[in-house]
Amino acid sequence: MLCWQVRRPGPIDSGPMDKVRTAVPEPAPGELLVRVLACGVCRTDLHVAEGDLPVHRAGVVPGHEVVGEVIALESATAGEGFAVGDRVGIAWLRHTCGVCKFCLRGAENLCPRSSYTGWDADGGYAEFACVPVAYALRLPDGYSDADTAPLLCAGIIGYRALRRASLPPAGRLGIYGFGGSAHIAAQIASAQGAEVHVMTRDAAARELATALGAASVQGAADPPPVRLDAAILFAPVGDLVLPALEALDRGGVLAIAGIHLSDIPSLNYQRHLFQEREIRSVTANTRVDAQEFLELAGEHRIHLTTRGYSLDTADRALNDLAHGRFTGAAVLVP
């Protein structure tokens, strides 16, 4: 099969990935083998390729927003609700131990023995991929394969970040950065009654935010026209933490959605944190998050802005992502 492997982690312009042909993977006990129908291109893939995240598997195949068709399953998976021909999703979270204190209290995203698709195990920048049946996701109807793919990380993590931000009913939400995840989270928040204000440097992203009904749109570090009840930082830019905190009203929460963030400048307690403002990180997601979000996506039609690339050009897709050459989400279609 055709796939891409991260052979030399480093700047995307240096060509850290190689396009290779390998054998089709064989599903282990308890796994499904799927034919990849579409795979989203996530900024986390870029962090894996560029070495911002430490190497967990040498030569890993990136990709964790996988829409696939089940083509084989081990006998151990029989009766667990999947059959050959089913359409399934493969997301970032791949395994948790199930017995640690975090798993037992419903916080499996914090499991110290967790593993991840496209980082610890091969992912969807390939024609075929495997997934443990317990972590395969059922997908909502009404979306094409290409539109479904970004829901599987950009959508799920955006939903997790929205929950972490503790936005009150009909509250004012600030969104910093407006890429693949942000443009989905904004629509979920709006559908739930929020007033959404977007801060982003990119002119095309500002146009998209306006088209999606944002109450205001301005530059990345500009103050919104109102005090915010909550904010989510999607851009991996630590410098934006300060203006985001300053924009919060009393008791407001800033959720940082990325797995990687550049250094945060020094905070001033009175300007940035006093009056019970909070900063919260977001670490992966639970399977409950994933199912809740995908059910919401089935109930509320989400407008997905995607840019299609062939699997042959996955390196160009990541390069375009790194250099901000498109709005919304990129999707690989084998």
C-alpha cells in the first residue's frame, strides 16, 4: 500500500516525510482493518512531522482523522457491533489502560499509559489502517467522507475545549485563531446559544468567521468589543494568552486547545488573572467526548470548509497548513 512515514522529524520545508510502499497492515486481536476513505490533516500531524512532539514510533505514519470502511476484523471482535462494510472513524485516542485512577474517574484522556493514532501507532496517511474496536467511532449520517474527517479531531477537540471553557448559557465566547477546529467549535457554540467573537490574523479566516455568523471579527491580538465570559485559544501562539486573558470578564475561563504552544510571556497578576480568571489546558479527549460531539454533529448540520488533496500530495498539504495557505481543514483522499 501507499503511505507516508515521518523519517526525519524537522521543519516541514526540509521534507521530514517519505512516501513509501509497504505491506497492508494485519489487524491484531481486537482490531479492525479499514480501507481509508479520507483522512484529515491536523496541526498535530505537523507537530509530529516537525519534531515538536517527541518521537514515540520511528517512521510513524501520521493521521488521526480517519474515515474508513471495515474490510476485515479479527474473530475476537465479532459481536461487538461492527461488521465488514461498516463506515467507521479512527481518532487520536487509541488506547487507555482502564484501571488507573484517571480512567476509573472518567478522565481517560489523562491516562499515563494512553497511546495515540499517528504518534504511537500508524495512522491514516495511508491506503489502509487498523484501529482497536473499542476505540472505533460510529459516524453521523449526512456528511461526505471528506467532510466527516475533520470532525474526528478538529471537531472533537473543539468540543472538549468548549466544555473546558465553562461557557455559561447564552454567554460571550472569544475564539483566538480560526482554522479547522475553531470553525467547527464556533458553530457548536452558536447552536447552543452563545455569542461568538473571533480574533484571527488571516483575512480569509476573518471572512469565513463573518460568513458563519460571528458577532464580531478582528485581528489576532485585538480586543473584542465586549468582555468575554470564556475564550478558547486555538492558535499555537503563547503570546496570545495575555490579550485573551485581558479580554475576559470577571470569573472568565481561557481554555488552550492545542497539544503544543509556544512560550507564554510573563503574566501580570492584576491585569491577567485577578478577579478569578482562569487558564485551563486541554489534553486529548475521552471516548464520551467523541460520541457526544458526533451525536451533536448529527443533530446540527455543521458547515465544513475543506481543501482536498490526494494522498500522493500529503507533504504539500502539511506544508500548506504550516504556511497558512488555506482556511478550514485539509483532507487527504486516497
